[in-house]
Amino acid sequence: MLTLHRLLFLPAFALVFASALPAETASERDGLKALVERQNRLLAAASTKTTQAEISDMENEFQKLVYAWDDFIAAHPDFAAAYVSYAALLNQPLIGERQRAARLLLRANQLDPGIPRVKNELGNYMAEEGHPLDALQYYLEAIRLDEKEPLYHYQLGTLLIESRDDFIASGNWTPAALDKTMLEAFGRAASLAPDRIDYAYRHAMAWYDLLAPDWKAALAAWQALAPRMRTPLEKQAIRLHEANVLIRLDRRDEARAIVDEVNDPVLAGNRQRLLDELAAPPASEPDPKNAPRIVFPVTIPTPPSAAPAPAQQPSPGP
């Protein structure tokens, strides 16, 4: 039974890959295109549904699509793009067959080990299943294959910070090396996608995650981000981050002046935490772990973990 979930409606992978992957016959190209277009139409329709009953009415159509994919792969067992596109469907929360999707991606990886998005998706799966060391290898391979894709660097940084203890326990990473690689990964993602405020925001946040932060560099990151904010609430939130870092630098008068300017009630709790810290005697060596974490307004989204590139039509075959 299909269950109502928030859909990740994004164009399926196959049309992106079809121009890069070998398609030996017109049948493969045409069949792939037809299935992906059908898949996108169904997912688009499902994304407009608001009740479980409406989703249940579409169950038969999705089941037919699954059968069609099974038949297509049986007829073209060596066509990597088919496995990738089918996995994109199964990975949708509406379908929720993640393990089966992972098996399809592994098969695609066997058929063509040069697809960076497949490496990224397998890295996501391994990370979600609690295997960060395996996930790391897939993310690094994705970066090697497409060094200019910001998402892959973002994924690497996120994995390193979320599984920090696992990497250090492995004996292959020192805390300093992990911090350096994590910060560089977020910085690279931000530089490769200069229009993505969410990447720049996560890069600035990364200094809070370091054992020995360079607070001057952190301040520069927040100050560079401030002019890019769109609303007064966002601008004030960034200003609180600036004040937070200024406290770490023992520039308390500057920090207090900034905090006094913030008046949005949404940020009242964060503002008060900084006021409390300013009222306390300064620590001789502030512990970065005790630095307040400013809760940022929800208007800045978290970067998606696996957002596919926009679908493109496959190039004509020879």
C-alpha cells in the first residue's frame, strides 16, 4: 500500500545519464525516455495529493509502472541508466523500498563505475544505514568523478561531522585532520555554488564544530554572508552569529552593540543567551563546545542530501 509522505519530486536520473552512458540500441533509448517521462508524470500528480485516500487511488498506476520497469530491465539487463532511474522511483518516500533501490544502484555501479551520482546515492544509503566508513569511500569517488559538483563536497562535510567519533575511532583520522577536511568540504561546496545561501550558511556554521576554531576566519565568513540575507529576520540572525563569534574573540563591546540592535521576537531566546554570556565574567580560554548555537530562521533551507540535476533529453544515438 502506498503511504502518504512528502514527496521528493525531482526528475529521475536516467535522462541526465542517458547522454553519457552507452545505449546500444534505439530501443533502450526510447524505452528509457518513455518510462522516465511516465514516472515523472505520476510523481508530479502524486505530489499534489493531500490525503491518504487520494494516494491510494494511484496505487494501481504505480504498481503498473513498477512492473514496466521490471520488464524493461529484464529485457535490457546491462543498461546502467535503467537501474539508476528505477532506483530513483523506489527511493521516493511514497514507495519507500530503499534496500531494493540500493541493490539496483549497486548493479548500476557494477555496469558503469563512472557515474558520480550513483556513488553519491550509495554513499547516502551507507550513511543512513550506519556505515560511515563505507559511505566515505563512495562520496570520495563521487568527488573524484565530478569535482565541481557542490553537493558531493557538502555530503562529505556532513558525513565527517555527523560520524566524527566513528572516523576517529577507526584510527585513520586525527581530530585535526578531520576538522580540516570537513571545513574544506563545506567551503568548497559554498565556492562552487555561490548562489546557494544554504551552502554558505553551513560553511559558516562549520566553525562551531571545530575543536580549535579560527574565530577570525569564522567572523569573516559571517560578515560575508550578512549582505546576502533577504529579510530583516535573516539579517538579524546573522548579526547574532557575528556577536557570538566576537565574544569568542573577547571583543565584547562590539558584540554587545550588535545584540542590542536585534529586536525580532523570533530571536529573543538566542539574544538572551548572548546577553547572559556577556553578563558573565569572560573565560580565559573559551571552550568552542560551549559557544551558543544560534537557531536560524527556517527561511534558510537545509541543502538536500541527494537532489538530482534537472532532467535532460538524451542525445540522439548514432
